[in-house]
Amino acid sequence: QWEMAARGTCEANGSAAGDDNCKNAMRTYPWGATEADCTLAVMKSPVAGCGMNATWAVGSLPAGDSPYGLHDMAGNVWEWTLDSYGAYTGAQEVDPVGPGTGTQKVGRGGGFQSAVASQRAGVRQQGATTDNASDLGMRCVKSYP
């Protein structure tokens, strides 16, 4: 679910679901295929926080928004997800959740202390729920009817 919110669906990216171009239409980054820079994501480039060494106010870089208009899906802070960390199987191509239990959870989105490569929508990191860091947080969400 987090990755879909960051990348969009086939339809949100201009392709019909199930058509051969669907995978090609999926975004590498929330904003598209252009590599991350400090106009798109708050990251380490070359200094943390695009030189500020801190997070920025949410929505400070609207050019980096996802296809749904979601802010900071890349950069600013890594976001905890509900998923336990583990390998995906080939059968888990749609909405993979990893193992049902575990002490390691998944963080997504990269943070202000993370390099360009961590800003890709498909990047995951693992961590214990007791971990804390200045670039680790969570996103408040509301169910869609």
C-alpha cells in the first residue's frame, strides 16, 4: 500500500491495468523517473537535509509529490510501515507484506540523512520497533471509503 501511494497505479501513470506498458509506466520515484535532487526530496546531497542537517516542513518540495499529491513520500523521514521485514516470494508481486510476524519492521521513503539511492519508491530498510533516529517517523493515514 505504501509503495502504491508513492508510485501510483497503472491508471495514475497513464497506462491501463494489465496492459503490457503497465510495469514500464510505474514510477521509480514518486515524481517520476528523474533521479532525486534537493528540488524533489530532502536528503543527503552532499550534506544531510540538503544542507540544513534537519527535516523540512511537510510539503516544502511540491515538485516531489506522488501521483496522488502526497508530500514527502521520498526524503525527509523514513516511514514505519505495518509490514514485518523479510524476503518477498515471486508470488507476492501484488501487495506483498513479508512474513506475518517478526521483530524487524519495514521503513520506507528515505530520510534527510539518506543518499539519492534511498529515495527510490521500492527501497525498504529494516529496523526494530524500538529504534529511534532523527530521520525516522510515521505517516498518519485515513482509510479511503
